[in-house]
Amino acid sequence: MAASGKLSTCRLPPLPTIREIIKLLRLQAAKQLSQNFLLDLRLTDKIVRKAGNLTNAYVYEVGPGPGGITRSILNADVAELLVVEKDTRFIPGLQMLSDAAPGKLRIVHGDVLTFKVEKAFSESLKRPWEDDPPNVHIIGNLPFSVSTPLIIKWLENISCRDGPFVYGRTQMTLTFQKEVAERLAANTGSKQRSRLSVMAQYLCNVRHIFTIPGQAFVPKPEPKIEQPFKLVEKVVQNVFQFRRKYCHRGLRMLFPEAQRLESTGRLLELADIDPTLRPRQLSISHFKSLCDVYRKMCDEDPQLFAYNFREELKRRKSKNEEKEEDDAENYRL
């Protein structure tokens, strides 16, 4: 999509800087939520310009945080901006922006993975799928922990033409961790080519617009694994027990036999890992994704983490031995 030349001349009144708001509200990026703040308004203005002309547009911003991109969107003279923020610490700062732009900013405390955006805007904004895109835009600086699951969810929404795409071919301008962005835009033959590349490109026109330097974020993004040691150890141990096999071979052993195939497929899909990579080819970012997704699966099934495939093998072996003994006894009788 083409970028407009300048932001609208309609500006917010003087406000504390994002850095001052962070200090005033004593905010810190939460490591467990993979939060990283963009504080430079010149950079957030650039991101918003890449979304095209937003004058009188309806914008859905995911994960606004302290409100850096939020300010730039409001300065673009939108008709309405809806923000969905899970972290309650950011609500007072966003409310400050809402007070400065009466009737423009709507704040929802909620989770973008479950929020029903298809009910958020007027029915009149809907356009036939074959027509030009609707005057609805999605913009956001996506934290690493939610980016892949959210994109997978949105891709399914596109295929079903529901969720944010009930309005038509809603345009998206999003920031990702560099590794995720490279996979989304990777061409055939690229080392970054993955299932996410194909799924995204068959449904969307994907363009890598520009790269944001790591030092522009506070704190600077790092692919650290923020999960309990025992969980990380279990995932790594299972991957490397078949070090010469494809990684999916070891990951299968994280799950009981009855659900092994389905659960392994789900783990690899949500973590966006190529199942034919070998253990030595997996980076820290790969393991972070695997551990984060496995943790969510353990939260959904509290008995999963306690599962040990060796114990299942022992029980099966014991049952087989008992059956053989019974068969032998019956034969003697």
C-alpha cells in the first residue's frame, strides 16, 4: 500500500512524552509478555504513514502499550481508533490520550486473541470481498509471545471472511520480531521459508516495508526464554534425544500416544517450526517459541507436563509381559 506524504495537520494538544508517562506511571516492560516499547514518535509516525491515508478511517490497534503508535494514529485524523490492551497498567496512560482526543479513542481492556472485533465497528463499513478494501485498518506492534498465534488466527479469519475481515479485505500494518517478519515475507528457496510463509502469502499480499533497529525499542528485544527451568529442560531434552533425526521425532515424545500426532502438529504449527529441521539447526528463538507454546498447552491440560513417555513404555511393557504370562498359563491348563 502506498504511503501518504504527511500526517494530517490535526494534532493532539501538548501532552507528556511517552517516556515521561512511563516514568510517571512507573511502567516497566513485562518480560513474560515479551513487551518492548517504541518511544520515538518520529518512528511511530513513520509506521503509521506506511498504512496509507488514514483520514476518517476506522483503526483497530492491537497491544497499544504506553501509547506511542496510538498517538501517531490519532494525529493522522482518524474517524475512530479502537485499542485493545490486556495489561491494566497501561490503561491510565491510554485514558489520558482519550481525554485529549474526545470521541476519537475507544479503550477496551481485553485479550486480542479472544476480542470480537467483528462487532466493534458499524455495519455500514462492510464492503464486498471483491471490492476495494474497507476503510478499516489494523495496526500494531506485536509482542513476540502473541505474534504467531495471532497471525495464524487472523489467517483463518481471512479464509472464513470473519473476525476483522467481516468488513472486507481489511488492511494490516504490523511490526514483528525480525525473524517472524522474515518468515512471513520469505520467497521460495529462502532459508527463512516456512509454513507461515506459505499460509500468509496464499491469503495475503505480504510486504516487508522496513526494519526497525533493535536499539529503537525499550528494552532492546532479546530472544530469552522466560519459562520455568524444568519446562525448558524437558523440551530441550526431548528434542535432542534423537539428535540425528528431524526435530518432530523428539517433540512427539512430549505427548501421550493417544494424542501424539495431533498435539505435535499443533505445537509445531503454533511455534512456526519446520518439522524437518534437525536439533542442531534450532536457534534460541526456535526453542523460545516451542517452550512458550508447550507452556500454553500444559496450562490447557494440567496433567500434560507430568507426562513421561518412558513411564508409558514401562507400563505397556509390563502389560505385555502380564499378557504373555496369562497366555502361557492358559496354554499349560
